[in-house]
Amino acid sequence: MLYGEYSILLSVYGQEQPAFFRKALKSILEQTLLPRQVVLVEDGYLPERLMKVIDEFIAKAEFEITIVKLEKTYDLGQALDKGLKKCSCEIVARADSDDLNLFTRMEGQYKYLQAHQNVAVVGAYIQEFYEANGVIKKLEIRKVPLEAVAIGRFSKRRNPLNHMSVMFRKSVISKCGGYVKMLHFEDYFLWLRVLARGYQIVNLPKVMVLARTGKNFYTKRTGWKYFREEFNFQRKILAEHFIGPTIFLGNFFTRVIVRLCPPKIMKFVYKALRN
């Protein structure tokens, strides 16, 4: 087995589906370049069915597993920041508890960071999928800009990275303040701070993660609650001077108002903006 000097950081909470979680962990075990460490944040109380999946993972893994138990459920940003502090390697890869990492994902990104010491964060394309009777049905590929300049421009209006696909240098993320509480936008806010400090972010033009989606994907991202969260986020990045008033107004109409639209319309708008 081949190992790289990197940690994998993921968080799981009580509502995760055990079957999805098991497959996500299996995709870590099957990497062509295994990690030295996996930091698994137990975000609040986990039912027995999820604890069983974790026990199975520990029994199969041939690398260090660090469990971070949180007494209550935090938002993702806070949970990840607590986990990041326990990562022992300088290179850290993010993984989600229900997505599938393709076999060569970690090796490809790790070698890229080794060869490009000026790059702080590397992401990749992802492909959305769902399962029907145990068969994976692949959907659209979520592409992101590749080069640093394009990523900088894109970041003013959209998240320039697919969070579940990133690998980064822990020291840089720590200097930028790490993950903070910013519900639904914890990673986007982090990348803006990384870019503002002059660090380089790139994406690789290759699908490296299959991202699980479902019928309620867009439904959960509409309504007054998400409207307020998006509006508060846009006000925050305006106040921090990551964007100016003109871009703020543009984002308000293309990102904030759309949260009050029916899910089908929101899906159409997001697909149009993505292309």
C-alpha cells in the first residue's frame, strides 16, 4: 500500500444515512494513495447505526483515525474547524460523509500540491449522482474555473470551489482564520479570505468526486430562512470589502432573490449561471 503525508477531514451528524456513510468511507479505503490520518468529527449525538459504520471503518483502516466527539451538533464550519485542529499533516483533504471519492482523487491532488508549492488550495470538478436500486445514475458535471485569475474573478459572484473536492495546506488555512460559523457558506467565506491574502487557488479539470444529490436538493435551498442567510452572507462580504456595491446588487438579484422562487425556477437559474 502507498501512503501520502496528508490527513482527510470529514464530519458526520446524526441524520446521515448509514448506507451512504459506509460507501463514502469505503471510497477512502480504496484510494490509490492512502492518508496517514483520517480525522472524523462526530457532530453531536450519533445513533447506533452510524456508530456501527464507524466501528467497521476503524476495523478496516490501516492508518490513524482520530475521532473528535462534539457534545452537541454545531454548524459545519465550527465542526470542521474543531477537526482541522486535530489534523497532524500539513496537507489536508476534505471529504463529505455521503459522497464518493474516485480512486485516484487523493493521489492526483497530493502530487499536484507537491509539485506546485505556490498553490495553497486545489479543487476539482464533481459529478452529481443518485442511486436507483443500487445503481449509480450520473448527472451533470459541476465545473469550476481552473486558473488563479479566473478563480479570483469568479469568486466575486459564485463559490469558486466544490468544497467536497478540495485539498489544502493547513498552515495557510490557519493563517486565514480557519473555518468559522457561516451557515451554508463556511467554505465560500474561507476561500474569499484565502484569496484576499494573496494565496493561490486552482482547480483541476477532472471529475474527482461523485456528489450525491436528491429530490430535495433545491427545495432545501429556497425559502425565507435561506433568503436571510444568503442576504446576510452577501452583506458580510460587502462589509469585508471582498465585493463592491455593484457586485453586491448583482448578487442580490441573481443569488438572494432567487431563494424565494420555486425550486424548479431556482434550479433553472443555477444551471444557467453555471454554464
